Amino acid sequence: MLDLIPVIASYVPLTLFMAIMSMIAGLALAAVMAVIRVIKVPYLHRIVAVFISFFRGTPLLVQLFLFYFGLPQLVSGLQNLDGVSAAIIGLTLHFSAYMAESIRGAILGVDRSQWEAAASVGMTQKQVLTRIILPQAARTAAPTLMNYFIDIIKSTSLAFTLGVTEMMGAAQKEASSTFLYPEAFLVVAVFYWVIVETLSAGQRRLEHRLGKAVSR
Amino acid sequence: MSCQIDIKGLVKRFGDNTVLNGIDLCLQPGERMAIIGPSGTGKSTLLRCLNYLDRPEEGRITIGDLTVDAENAQKSDILALRRRTGFVFQNYALFANKTARANIMEGLTTVRGWSKAQATERADQILSQIGLGDRGDSYPAAMSGGQQQRVGIGRAMALDAELLLFDEPTSALDPEWVGEVLDLIRRVADGRQTMLIVTHEMQFAREIADRIVFMEGGRIVEQGPPSQIFGNAQDDRTRAFLRRVG
């Protein structure tokens, strides 16, 4: 069983790569979509609403299959789409829908007087958002966004179903070749657990730092 | 004399409710005007319309050489108007994610394009003027109501606005902080800053204002120097109101 540890460990970077890429892209997309919905950009906010509804309303596994097996048949440029890229695209879009909603909630939670005060000094709407509203919303949204990041990390294990050998795929391969099924899946479970716990410790420090503006 | 600030025919409706029903006002350069009147008569709405925090449906606002017409006001007109006016909020509304110093600097760097060094110097100057020279690094949540409102006034002062608007600046304060905020407003008034203040502090209005405007039901009922309004009001409604609050 100890032999399994270095094997699984060697796939940690790939898991983290997929998770971090999906988180960064998903967060950027989510922030843009949240702002579009809050300020009700004509037409665009309706498209965003449909997008969010679809990606929250269908299972992640279905979406991943759609991107990996479905789209290449429809879009010729995607024929060489590899499993890692398909997984990152799927995770990004899926979680951006959830994160957009929690960012939107956080923006709506910022007191109206903050918008007015910023407008009253002559800021443009874009300046109001980037300088005053979004920094405050980020603090409110941070805990839930961190939860989504944790969820993303664990969901990268689904890339295994697209033929990607990441941590979960490696555990499955090791298990079937050595017949150490309980050991292999226990080891991979502990790996996910340790990664998530390490991040949670980081989250607590981040929240402490972001909380400075409200502490006395 | 010509008006520095000229307001003509301002109308604001919320649905079927007409809150401002044709307001005309003219402020001379350096004039300090106080608006008094019963609650819900549109005093705060008038101030908010002057800064386009509420958009009026009709009327024209002229500040110096800038005229904004409600019927065809563009975004750029509204920004230009806001850059010429400073607004002090009842609930202070300091930027919660910024220190006292950064609150004062924000308009200078973001809106007026000052360098950070210039803006820091100006902000520190203002902080000492408002008696908070040692609180520049404090966040709003760590300050008393009186301190927050002084920063709110400092933030409005920093813009060197042609017109300062005070919307019931002491109404949300605990009684113990009212004095220090009124003192600061008095000092701003002494600098012959053109200002429009909505207040329930009658004694204060009488002291600092050159002219008192009495509003009721979305209209200006009567206006004149404090001695006239408080000593010899012409309109029954003005006298009735002053009896109630006096």
C-alpha cells in the first residue's frame, strides 16, 4: 500500500493544474456574468440567465460528455480536443454558473449608499464597480467561492471518465493491476482530503486578511 | 445679481406621487442656504436630484457654466454635474473598504486624475482640518459616527466643489457627536462655500444660513433671511411648522 503513495502523488500536479485553471477562468467568467446581471446589460443579461440556468440545471458529468464526445462531432475545430482541455472547459463553465450567482448575491448585499456615495464623487459606473462595490462583494463572497474551489478540486476526478489519467484514474489503474482496491481508493481519498484541508487553512488566513476593514 | 446655482422648474415623481412640484432656486456665489420643512416634503429628494442620485423628470440645473436639462441629460452631463457638487450623506456612506485617508483621496485620484502623492498630501491636509490627523489609517467601521461624518464632509470638501450638499448631516448621529459635526459644517460655511443644507437643527440653520427656504408638499412655500423666517414668517404653514418644532 505504501508503494501506492508516490504513484498517486505524481498525479497531484495534474489535478491541481485542472482545478486552478478552471477556478481562475471560472471566477473571471463568473464576475463578468454577475456584473452583467446586476446592471442588467440589455439583451446580454437574458443570455447570461439562460447560460446559468443550463449549467446549473444539468449534471456536470453530462456536460463533460457533451464537450468531450459531443462537440467534436459538431465543431470540426474541436476534433483534437484532449480530455484535460475538455475537463477544464466543462468545469469552468459549470462552476462559473454557480459562482456568478454567489457573486451577484454578494454585489446585491453591498449597501445602496455605497453606490450612491461613489457616484456622488463623480465616478463612472465602471469605476464604482471596480473600486468600491466588487472589493466589498469579494469579501462577502470569499467563503462560498472557496467552497466552490474545493468542489472543483474534487470534481476533477470526473476527468477520469474522459480517459484522463489524473489522481483518480491513477488509483483505478493501480487498483486493477494490483487488486489492492480498498487501499488504492483509500489512498486517493486521503490525498483529496489533505489537499482540501491545506486549502481550508489558507482560506481562514485569507478571510482574516479580508476582514480587516470591518474589524475594530 | 446673477446666480451661481440656478434651478428652474424641477419636478420629480415616484410613480404617481409627485415629490417635487416645480422647484425654482437661485444661489448667489458663496451663499449658504438651509432648507427646512416637515418630513416627506421632498427636501432630501431635492438635494438628491441636484446630484442626479434621483433623476428629475423635468427642470434645469445650472452650476456655473454647466447646464443640465432633465429631459435630455446624458451620462456625461450627469458626471460633469457630480464633479461640481459634493454630497454629504445622512448615514455618512463612507467607502467601507477604504481607510479614512483613502476615502478622501478616492475622488481626487479616480475622478480628477491626481497622482497618489498629490492626493495623499491633500487628504492629510483635510484630515487635520477636520481634526482627524491621527485617524488617516482607520477604517470606517473603527470610527465613531461623528468621526465618520467628519470624514464624509472631508471627502466632499476634497473635490473643491462649487456646491456642497448636506442631506440631514446630523440626523443619524448619537446626540454626543452632533456638536462636533455642526462645528465642522460651521467652519466650512465660514469659508463662504456655496452650500445647501437640509436640516432639522433650527438653531443651527438660523446661525449659519444666509437664507432659509421652507418647503412643504414638494413646493417652496416661503424663503428669506433667517430673521424674517424665524421672526416674521409671512405664510401660515411656515408659522405652524415653526411652532411645532420650536
